[in-house]
Amino acid sequence: MNTFGHLFRITTWGESHGGAIGVVIDGCPPRLKIDIEVIQAELDRRRPGQSHLTTSRQEGDEVQILSGVFEGQSLGTPISMLVWNKDAKPSAYEHLKDVYRPSHADFTYQQKYGIRNWQGGGRASARETIGRVAAGAIAKQILREQEGTEILAYVKQIHTIIADVDSDTVTLDEIESSLVRCPDATTSEQMAEHIDQVRRDGDSLGGIIESVSRNVPVGLGEPVFDKLKADLAKAMMSLPATMGFQIGSGFGSVMSTGSQHNDPFYNDHGRTRTRTNNSGGTQGGISNGENLLLQVAFKPTATIRKAQETVDIHGNSVTLSAHGRHDPCVLPRAVPIVEAMVALVLVDHLLRQRVKSL
Amino acid sequence: MNTFGHLFRITTWGESHGGAIGVVIDGCPPRLKIDIEVIQAELDRRRPGQSHLTTSRQEGDEVQILSGVFEGQSLGTPISMLVWNKDAKPSAYEHLKDVYRPSHADFTYQQKYGIRNWQGGGRASARETIGRVAAGAIAKQILREQEGTEILAYVKQIHTIIADVDSDTVTLDEIESSLVRCPDATTSEQMAEHIDQVRRDGDSLGGIIESVSRNVPVGLGEPVFDKLKADLAKAMMSLPATMGFQIGSGFGSVMSTGSQHNDPFYNDHGRTRTRTNNSGGTQGGISNGENLLLQVAFKPTATIRKAQETVDIHGNSVTLSAHGRHDPCVLPRAVPIVEAMVALVLVDHLLRQRVKSL
Amino acid sequence: MNTFGHLFRITTWGESHGGAIGVVIDGCPPRLKIDIEVIQAELDRRRPGQSHLTTSRQEGDEVQILSGVFEGQSLGTPISMLVWNKDAKPSAYEHLKDVYRPSHADFTYQQKYGIRNWQGGGRASARETIGRVAAGAIAKQILREQEGTEILAYVKQIHTIIADVDSDTVTLDEIESSLVRCPDATTSEQMAEHIDQVRRDGDSLGGIIESVSRNVPVGLGEPVFDKLKADLAKAMMSLPATMGFQIGSGFGSVMSTGSQHNDPFYNDHGRTRTRTNNSGGTQGGISNGENLLLQVAFKPTATIRKAQETVDIHGNSVTLSAHGRHDPCVLPRAVPIVEAMVALVLVDHLLRQRVKSL
Amino acid sequence: MNTFGHLFRITTWGESHGGAIGVVIDGCPPRLKIDIEVIQAELDRRRPGQSHLTTSRQEGDEVQILSGVFEGQSLGTPISMLVWNKDAKPSAYEHLKDVYRPSHADFTYQQKYGIRNWQGGGRASARETIGRVAAGAIAKQILREQEGTEILAYVKQIHTIIADVDSDTVTLDEIESSLVRCPDATTSEQMAEHIDQVRRDGDSLGGIIESVSRNVPVGLGEPVFDKLKADLAKAMMSLPATMGFQIGSGFGSVMSTGSQHNDPFYNDHGRTRTRTNNSGGTQGGISNGENLLLQVAFKPTATIRKAQETVDIHGNSVTLSAHGRHDPCVLPRAVPIVEAMVALVLVDHLLRQRVKSL
């Protein structure tokens, strides 16, 4: 269904060109300060049109809180938030009404439902992530204020360009000062140039976003199915365009032996820590207090301006050429979305851990 | 919690050395043929001690069906299955009672619960997967008989040794005829030799399991959070020792541009298909009828015989040396587990899809 | 949480004097005709101010559909609906800020959350039922069009006045033509007079609503916990002011013996039916095709104008006198709410039943 | 599905004459003392054959704990318990294979599933409640030890015989010293005689069970759908043979006006209490600290020895006469089941309340 989380549970709704896009948070504890400015700031990070590199759609995306907050504090009741779809121009999509765009959801939605809103992607649009980011902004506030947890994400790789980033020390300022949200300044410029080149070619690029979370409480994650790494994997793979997820040493772990890969424990002034962090902050699916480290692979954006072979809903071969501007690389905008998803997973498990002690 | 799936829902229970290990399936449709021999055969594939390469524990792992089946058919009521823990020798673990084994769940369980069953890994033991495999065996039967869906998995890589497998044509026989469940015969032998060498060294290896599913119905997977790729990612990352998940072109997708990566649609005698399958069988999170292709990375097994630095629960530094035999590479036994998890995800979404039509 | 239903799942949100009140329906099958006029008509039945007997608040309660519907049809994606709180006058509730109204939720909310929106009941307001009625209107449409199921409710008793109604033959017109939604014309007038008298006294009345559903498909309801009667009981007891629920012969069943109470089966032209319907349309928790018959007891409304003894949040004794007009009997307005809840339970089980056949 | 509860979640499984009956508890907090003797004692209270008044089946019903408990303490992992079906005699039910017993689940199961285990009621058997009672025994231990909560139930009425019981002072000893679990000694004898008479007639009786819980923490229950009264209603109406549920003044509340029915608050030495308890311990769906008072109506048992008219699965009219002994009144045995369900609801909400504070 359209719900994520068990105790801090969000339900998102909305098509890209229906009336509005929104989210309902159920399970937010009461008496927490809710700052709408902070939520809006996160939405602004996600918004298209932040630079000449991205799509020119200018929605504004101003969030409204409709319930669950009273005099600046959470009530413990559902928090409903919405953003109106101001920029909707259905007619601009008329030519896509009967065409299956390659590597988009058009074909599968049509097969699954026998109906689809063909205006701008409908439910499969990236606009759906607005609700995630708004809810994630509240989750981040809770984690920061209750546990001192800091959640960061940044662009680690675009196409063949790989950044050099120290996950232990990277700061939000370093990330935000980059046009492409890559905190490695030299690489950042190369990435921006490459994206701009590809944009002019009418093509698109993918890449890897890395996320680090510091001061994660020990003990988050449930054995067996709801392991922290499993819920994080689901969170990331539920994002549009994601193709892979890895935690800690990830796929690279297979290149070492057990004696090389195991993280030895040691006593760090009374606190049990590990000397290495190949595990990426979880063991047995439960956070161990080390930095939570993960990577997500995004394929190159499916929407390109270059001509493509495809078929229409009647099975006729057609050549598709996208009109207007397009977003050649979503990774910079996806950074706050990845952070939001990490935050939603962590806050849910934080609440679940509260139940453990009677 | 210890439950997986929404409509075909399994709940597993049991510690490695408690009385028994089991699973309850809730939501299995009625009047389906349930063949206990088929279930047992899958459990036998998962069982340790199949070759000299694996751990010598000989449980037998004979499954009993306690409810939900009547005269060989499902009743529509919960199917309860269990396997007794016959080989339990708690005393063999006495020396581990107070020690945190590196990259195991000992430390995190202790922190999370303040108590743990230290006998053989307790709930974090690989024996927990018995319930998954038993339930998955039923899921596989349903998919095969109802939809003709075939689910295969095999060892694609161990350490640095990579197999050459054609996912379109590989057969179960090719997989099962290999000691390490790698259908590339030459590579299979190299892998077996390498594992045996590492076992003698007291060390361990990881690797990559690849899975292909053929004849997957179009339309499985839900938009947004319960995308097919998201539920598969969660399924795989909920397995012990998994470090990464990718679908289709996965992490490799970032090396191409959109025009290279998009899968063009064409009309194949009335059926809409894609010329390439970089998407790995899902688009917009929904199956498109192409082969479902995924890979899972397993770290080298944490249990090794080599001496390791660690601490005990009192914070004292200790050196840990595992006794007896160990399993230097779990991948061959993990193959049926990966298949089971794919089957559980697919059958759940098959049932969910039934609800779409009124 | 604020979610009801398993496959046709609604999440309601909103306080009585926050920005808006709304509902998200997740799981509505695609390609169903959604008529907003029908939804609005049900909301109008629930709306206060329909007669001089009820509260004078005039909200209009105009519903907006924000997502999930495209060109008059359901998309299969979440249907989000909201009603703005136009008539909010927080200042009118200032005197209630620190007072616990007897038999209201003020005290328990304050204890549970440590915070509450004291304006008009906040989340505990009857306005919350707007979302239920809007969602129920869609559920009713589905049941009527797919199964020919008709769901009716009516006022059976107010205070000591009991109506004489034949549940087999009563019609919607008979119900709606009564000011108090009691289809027994003579009794209806007595009820209306009695309510008006009590209103002038500043007091309030409760009563019993009866509901009959005809053409309910056989087989709805799940064994054990999600029995149809259990889900109906939960649905009704989740409404404000409800004190009791009974199905079929209900509490009266205890006055008969088994041989008197059992419903004998007979063959009615090829259809297995029961000669009596003491079971109220369900056996073993599953619908048997007979009329679904239930009753719900509502206590007299807690809000009265008469002076009452109570305490404030500091523990001081205070005397409370409600200002302005009040609603002396909510039962007429509760009739469409009861119908909505029956519809929500039935449509959820209708979808669940679809999963049973592969 | 076959699951009840959100955070303290039980899944029951088993048919009356399959291999076994069992329950899995997921969500039991760790480090709680689990006393199997206490669980067995509750099962013994539920067991048939406790007196000449009940069915003669002698199962023993010895419970085994298979997981989740280690050295007498809960691990925080799933607690799996089972009871073997020792007394199964399928052949005794052969004559019922094709017959729909009146007011039983035979017809509806057959319609729903197209298959049923016709041996002794299958999944619809009262034996299913074994799992509930075993899990409830743990819930009761938790509530007693953590909160001092005492949960009692007793027979309030059988047929026309009504007991006089003071719910404020009644004790477990008074209840258990009665053959029929009616703490009013005089009435108890009348009830026992009446049951015995009806048993000899081959007929059966129903009645009302009342339950009182003392020292219930304030704040249990969620607004809107998961109100405490709603979850209790569902719990009770999920039991076989229940026809009605009421809380506090229940159906009787309709006979009073608001000014008579409202429970005035007062300050009782610093604690806010109510002078009356018409609300039955909950307001706004949330516990207020007063005694939790509820009643459940059970119809007369459907199984009788008297001849009854019915049809078989082919639609032929047949006359059914039950063989052997029967249980003419299940209420005495249902008392521990009602207690168990109250405990399961309360402990679930106790855990849910823990999440409210960060």
C-alpha cells in the first residue's frame, strides 16, 4: 500500500498533476516542537529549478500543515501536510497519452490497473517524494533533538566521476555549497560540467548517493525481517530510479576473507566499539553505535530528449522525442530524499525500541 | 516484528538451540495441493552437512505440518510447520556466553534486549531461515502451478572467482549438479577448491548469488513503497550476512547514459516487450513480464577459526578462537534461501494483484 | 493508529478546529466510477444543522477530492479527500481550556498525551467522522454496483421510546422522510417532540441505531480474529458515544435455549438458507447470505447545558455550564455514520475474499 | 488474518483435530519472568471435563514452550507455544462430513473456502482459544507485575438466572469456588442445577459474562479507531458464540439523560476520579483509571443432542441428532478466555502507550 513505517507511519498520496500531493504522519509522539520552516527548507532542497542543471518547473511547493500540530507542538494525532500542484499543465502531456515511455512506469501501470493518469507520470512521478521529504524533515528534527543523530547524504559518483569524501568528517555545509551536492569541490565542478554537457545532448546520467548517520543509538533494528539494513534497503529501493543498495563494505565485501572483514571489538574508555566499520553500523540487523554507512545506485534518468524507439498502447511502433527541457541528473535533488528515508527508518525503529522496556 | 508479507504472511519463530524452529503461514489460499515431500526437499538443500565443504552439524531437519492442510490440500487456515532442534549441544557454546564474537549479533542483541540466548547464535542463527525455506517451498509450488513461474538462484561469484552464467538459459539441474551451486562447471571446481583451502586456513569467504525468475506475471508490485524491487531488497537484506542488493543492471547502471540504459519497447507478436532488460524485469516498481534478475552480496562468514581480538561483556579484551569445524562459505546453502525469499515476495504480490479487479 | 481496514484501508486525520478534516483511502480498486455528488450527499446527511433539533453549526462541509480519481474513475492510487474547517471559532472554547468536561475525552487525552487541542474537542470531536462518511460513501457505491448490496440504518430507540420497524422491508425513503431518521412515523414524531423538550431543558438523550444490510455476499469475514461480527463491533465501538453492540438476537439470545435459538437450514430453490435469522447474517464469523442485522447503543450526548460538577486540570472543583446551543441527540446524524462503517467493513472483507481464489 | 494485537501480537493456528493447536507471541518485551505453571493453570481453567456439567473430552492440554524463553525469562523473540491434539477421533465425525450443523460454521466455511476440515469443527472449534488463553496468561502476568492490574471475569447470567455480584469487591477465590464460575453462591447452585437439567434434555444454554479490571493504567487506548472499547469489543466478538458486547452502562445507558449519565469528576486526594462509573473505565476511548467494566453475551451453544432440521452439502433435507455427550453451557469455561482477551488488549495498549513519550 502507500504506507511506510510501523510506529512512525507515513501515508503519501497524490498524482503529479492531480489537485495536490500530501502525506499523513501517524504515530508522531506528542509535545515535540514542529518547525514548519525546517520542513519547508527541506522541500526547497528537493525542489526542481534550483540551478540551471535541473528541470525548469517552478512549483514553489509551499507546504501546509492541516492537522496534528497545535501552538507549534505535535499533538500525538495525525499530522497532515499538503502541497498544491500549481504548475499542472495536463495539455503538455497529451502527446504521451497513448505512448509507453521506455523505462518509465507507463506500461506497467497500464497493465496493472487498466487505467493511468498519463499527465506527468501520475502517481509514479518524482513529485510523490514531496510527502516523504516533508515527513522526513520531522523525523530528522526528532532524531537530532532526542538523540543528537545527524543524517547526511551526498553525491558520491556521477557516471564515471567518483568523489573522494571522508564520511567521518563531511559536513552539511560542504555538501550544500556544491551545485551538485558533492562535497569534494574539484570533483563537484567536473560533475556539474559533465551534467551540463549531457543535458545539451538531450541525454541523462545516473550515479551513487552515499549517506552517513552519526550518533545513531545502539539497538535500533529488529531481528529477522525488520533488520535495520533490510528496512533501509526497502526505503531506498522504493525510490524512483534506484537500482541497488549496499551497506558498509557492500558488494566490495566479497573481495575479502572473514579474518580481513570482521570488525574487531575493543573497549574505548568503557564503550564497546569496533576498530573497523565494514559492517556499516549494523550487526545482526541492529545498530551498533558506529556510523551508519550506505550507498544507493540511481540509473540514468529515463526521461531524455533524444529520440527513442517504443510502442504505443495499441502495439504500434513509434519514435518518441521528449519536448522542452528535462532533468539530466536527479542525484542532487535526490540527496534530501535519501536523508529523509534514512530518518524515517531510524525514527520508526527508535519508537519500536521504546517498547522493549517495561 | 517476526512477520514477512502482507497477504501471504509468514511468521517465523525459534532459537537455534531452543526446542524447535518453525513458521506459521497465514493467507495461503484454500484447495492448493501441498506436497510435504517438496517442502522437505527444499529444506534438504538448505541443510548443513551436504558436502565436506560445509559445517558438520547433522540435524536432519525433518519438517512436520501441524495445521492448515487436510487430505493433502490447503484449508485456507494457518499452516504451521516445525523442525525440532535435535542436535542442540548448549555446553559447546558455554565458552561464548560472555564474549562478543566479531561481526556477529552478540553485542547488538545484548544491548537491545539486555538478555540473549548465547547458544549457537540464538535467534540470530542461520537456523531461523528454515521457516523461510519451508514457507518458500509452498510459495514456489503455488507460483509454478498457477502461473508457470520458475525461480532459480545460483552462485555467481565467490571471493574473486566469477562465474559465467547465461541467466536466460540456466537450469536447475546445472545448478544442483555443482557442489557449490554454481552452474558454470569449470568455475564451480575452482570455487570448491578455494573454499576447501580457506576452510583449512580457518578463514571464510563471501560472494554473490544471482537469481532469475521466468514467467513472472505482469503487474506485480505496488507503486511507491511496496515496489517489487523494494520488497525484494528488503527480503534479501533481511538474510544474515547480506551486504548489498541490486536489480537488473544495478550499480553498473551508473556507467551508462539514459539513451544507452533505457529498455526500448517493441511489439513481439502482440505482446509488448523490451529489447534489453537493464530494468531487470520491473519498471515503476511493477513487473513487466521480462525475466526478474537480481543479485545479492554476502560478506565472508563471521565465524572463523582464526584467532580474533574482541571484548567480553565486561569490557575485557579477549582473544577468541573458534573450536571445531566451521562453515567457510554459506553461499551454496544460501541459494535455496534466496529462491524462497523471491518466491515469498512474488506470491504475496500475486495475491495483492488479485484484489485489484472487482 | 488512525487507520481502519486491511485492504480497503482508510486513514482519517484532523482536529475539529485545525485547518481541515480529511481521509485517505488506500486500496480502492481501479476503474470504479467515483461520483462526488454521492459522497457530498452522504456528508450532508451527517452534517449538523439539518433541523432545529440539532446543533446550529453550519459548516457546509464541502468535500474536495485531491487525488486518486481521474476523469471520474478511481485510479487504484490513494484517494485523498478533505473538508475545510470553515466555522472554527477557537475563542468560543477558551473557557474550556483548563476544564475537564464530564464524560468527554478531555481528561484522558491530557493524561495520555500531556497536550490537547482544547478547541471543540480536537481530535475527539465528532467532526472526525466526516472522513469515515466520505470513505463510506465510496464503499457503499462499490457494494451496490458490484454486489447489489444495500446498507440501511435507522433510529430504533431514543430514550424510552422504541420504534416498530420491519428490518426486512424498511426503505431508505421511509428513513429519510423522518426528521429523526426513524421509519416508524408515529414514533418518529414522539421522538422529535421528546428531543426538543430535552433540548430546552439543556439535557441530552441517547438511543439505539439498528442496521440491516441486504444482499450481502456469502463468505465475507475471516475465521478467528477478523470475524465479520468482530470487525463490525470494532467499527461501531470506535464511534464516539457508543456503549454497546449486538448482532442478530444479541443480548436477547441468552433468554432462549439452543433448540429455540439455532437457525435451521433449508433448501430454498437450490440456495441454502436459514428459516430464522437469530444469527443476524453471520455464522462462524462469516456472512451466510441472510440479512446482516446489528444494533448499536449510544449514550446520551455528554455535552449538556445543565450545570455540572467537575474539576480543572489543576484539580480545583469547578461548576461547568455549557454556552450556546447544543445537540441534544446525535442519533439522527449518526445514522449515515453507522451505514458508512458497515460499508467499510463489508468492502474490506469483499476484497479479502477475492484473495481466496487462485 | 489469524493475528491479534499490534505490538503484543499473537498468531494462533490449528484445527481441532489436526496435529496440534498453538500460538506465536511476537512483541513480548525481554527479561520478563515467564512461568509455565501459570500458563498451564489458565489452560486447565479453560479445559473441558472440569465437572460433570461439561463435555467429557479429556485432552490434558499440556502446553509446551518451544522458543522465546531462556532460563525462565522472555528473550524478546517470538514465544511459540503448542498443545498436541491427543484426543482426536476423526471417525467420530464421519457422519457430519456432509451435513451443515445449524448455527455452526460448517456452511459458511464450505462457501468461503470450498473445503473444510469437518472433524470437530476444524478451525472453528473452541479449541482455537487454547492459544489465546496461553498468550493471555503471559499478558496477565505482565500486567500484574508491571502495573498491579487485576483482571477478573465471572458468569453474571445464565438463561434467565441473574447473579448479584459487586464488581468492586468480587475476588478470584469467590469465582473459582463456584462450579459455574458465578461468585454469587446461591445463584451459582441454581445455575448448576439448571445446566444439568438442560444437559439431560439434550439442549443448551447461553448467558452473560461480566469482566472487571482494577488498577488499569490511565491513558490506554488510541483515539479514533483503536479506542480501548473498540479493541475490547473486537476481542470479545471474535470469540465463538458471542452475540453482544457492552461497556459500562452499555445498552442500559439509553434509558438515562445526559445529566443523569455523565460521570462527574472530583479530586480524590490529588487524583482526578469520577464519582460514578457509567463510562466503564474509558472516556474518549482511553482508560481513565476507574474500573474497566464490560459484559459479553453468549448465545446458547449450537451443539445440542435434540433432533434438528437441516440440509446436507447436496441440498438434501436431513434430520441431525448429535451423538454422545455435549457441553450444554460453555460460559464457565469461557470465563478464563474472556480474561485472556481483556489481558491481550490491555497489554497491547500498554506497549503502545510506551511509544508516546520520547
